[in-house]
Amino acid sequence: MKDLLDILVLGDGGREAAIVWKLRQSRRVSRIHCAPRPYFGATHAVGLDPFDFAEVANYVAVNGIDLVIPGNENIIAAGIADFLEPLGVKVIAPSRQCAALESSKEYAKEFMSRHAIPTARFMTVTTDWLDEGMNFLDSLKPPYVLKADGLAHGKGVILCHSLADAKDTLSDMLEGLFGEASSTVIIEEFIAGRECSVFLAVDGEDYIFLPTARDYKQLRDNNDAPNTAGMGAVSPVPYAGQEFLEKVEKRIVIPTLRGLKEEGLDYRGFLFLGVMELEGEPLLIEYNVRLGDPEAEVVLPRMKSDFVDLLEGIADRTLAVKRIVESDLACAAVVACAEGYPGPARTGDEITGLASIKDDCLIFPGAMKRDDEGRYITSGGRVITLASLAADIPEALTRVYECVDRISFQGKYVRADIGSGINNI
């Protein structure tokens, strides 16, 4: 590759903002291109539609793009790597077939079963198998976990505390609660463990662990429903030490990558493992085929090594000679969301106070934009993610919440307990 690279980042959330922020720290970057909209610090923002692959390919060719990084799972699942790589473009994402590990919960659970990867008991249900699904619910103890098979923007998992509610919810999901994404539903046994997000960089042959994280999906404090795409995160995870990660590697990582090869799948990109720690033992809950959001906002700040060097390792299959230097500092992130989220969110409200925090916290814009008067306004649900690095998680949380308090917009909502009691979660 060239000494200085032009890199195109596709996606419009806090994760992509964190990717842009991390790329800016590299001396290997010439220009950062962003689509569909700009981010703080982006050197070249373009109005591309990330799902118009022909348009993306033309932009890549005309502008000499060296690497394409699609952050969003929907772009990856739509097959951007399959479209661009035959044209000689290096894409940091797996193929559409590999992306089924995330885009189909049914495929992922069956894959785990085929390759003896420890996971919770489950059953796949469609309208034709509704009675069998109801009987399976009868065999489980509360609470009950229902998952939409397809992509639902992180909101397709519902935890029901009564059998009656679980049966009603199952019917609602199959009848279109999440559209086509819930035409098939996975009923899963609830595991009362501690969650951990484990991230890998994978080049088809070798892999490298990234820093661990713990994210918080539920909207309200104490992990109360409804489910969201993420309300905050912390890194590292105290209960996911070296001994635990060695178990994850032996029982989940190695069987997963071996299974992909056995099934003729060449996986290159980032791989997320949603792991549950249960009395020191790991169970795999789900796969994602990209960096998480808001986990990227705490994982990337804790990487001291050059991010572009890691990306090259993925693209060129040279991870065997790469390494990640992890910071001793902890990182905490909190998402400020708009009124109505995770449903239809209030938009168009001015965001104030950003200038007061630019030197104290990392700012990762999400659903926000500039209006014709130059003001920052809300444009969706998860408006902005703020993150802070500190000596430990409690100090990082104190700092980030102080920053969160300084920004304001109508209907702003944050969880107040991100990272609380992390050793006991």
C-alpha cells in the first residue's frame, strides 16, 4: 500500500464518528472521506448513498480510495464487499454470506450448534410453527428471550418477564412487529450471567483481540426495557481477564473461525462476540460482523497502536505480524438520546453546550446535523455519544457524566447508571 492513504468511511452514527476520530490520529492517512455526511474532523465529506454500490465504486475509482470501511451492519449485509472487492477495492468487511452470522439469528444459532460452540438453548419459530414455539416457551423458566431473526437496528431483542407476555409478544413479532426482520423469531433460554463484548480483527487466517467492552442496551436504568441500539459502554471489563479470554478463545473463537473455513467462508473484517460470563465460563449469545456502537466509542480510544496498521493487516492478510497496544486507561461512554427513542424520536431541536466540552470529553456525533443557520440540531434517536478516558472506570464515568450535563436539547435523555457496579453486572 501507499505510504499515505485515502480512506472512505461509510455510515452515519457514533461508531463511524469514532472510526474517523481514530483514523485522524494516524500519520498514514492522507484524506478521510465520509458518506453520507460529514463528521467533526473529517477532511472530505461527500453526499454518497452508501447503499448505491455502483455510485460508491465510481467515487472510489475517481478519488483514488485505498480502503473502504463500512461501519453499518446493513451496508455489510447488503454485500458491499462482494460488489467492490472484484473491482480491486480493499474493503474492511466480510462478504454477504459471512454477514449472515449477524443478519440471521437463525443462521448464527445453527452455526453455533454445528460447530459445538457453547450457547443457550433455542428454538426457531415461524407462523407455521407457532404452536411448537408456544410449547417451547412452556418448557422454559422466566424471563423469556425473543429475538427477531433479521436486522432490527439493535432493537429486535425483547425480554419478557411473564409467560403470558412472552406468548403475546411472540405473536406480535411474527405478525410484523419488526417488519420482515421478525417473520422468523428465535426463542432463547435466558442466561443469568454477566455480559461482555469481545472484538476481533480477522484476516481469514489469523486474528487479534481488541480491548473488551460492556455495553448497555436497555433504555432505562437497572437494565429496564425497552431494548435500544445502545445507551453507553465501558472498557475494559474487569471480569473478562486473561483466564476468561483464554476460555473464550479456545471454546468460541477457534471453533468459529475453523467452522467458517470448513464451510468455505473467507472471513475478513471485524467480528464481535456477544459473550455471557456464567460462573467463570463463557457462553456465546450472538455474533456481529462489525464494530459495535457504542462499544467502538470506548474500544478505539483505548487502542494506542496505529489503527491503519491494523486495517492493512486485515486487508492484506498480515495480522500474524501485527499487534495492538492497549492503553492502561479506562474509557466510559454515555449516549444522549432524543425524546421518543427507541420509537419515533423528536427531531429539529437545537443542541447547546458542545463548545464547553470539546477539551474535556471525546465527542462522537450521531443523529445530529447542522441547519441552514449553522446550529447543531437533533435529527434522530441517539443524538450524540460522549466518552472520557481516565485512570479507572469510576473516574471516567464521573468525567463523562459531567460533560453530558453541559449539553442540552429538548427532551434529552440519558441512562444514569452506565458502568454502575461493573464488577457485579
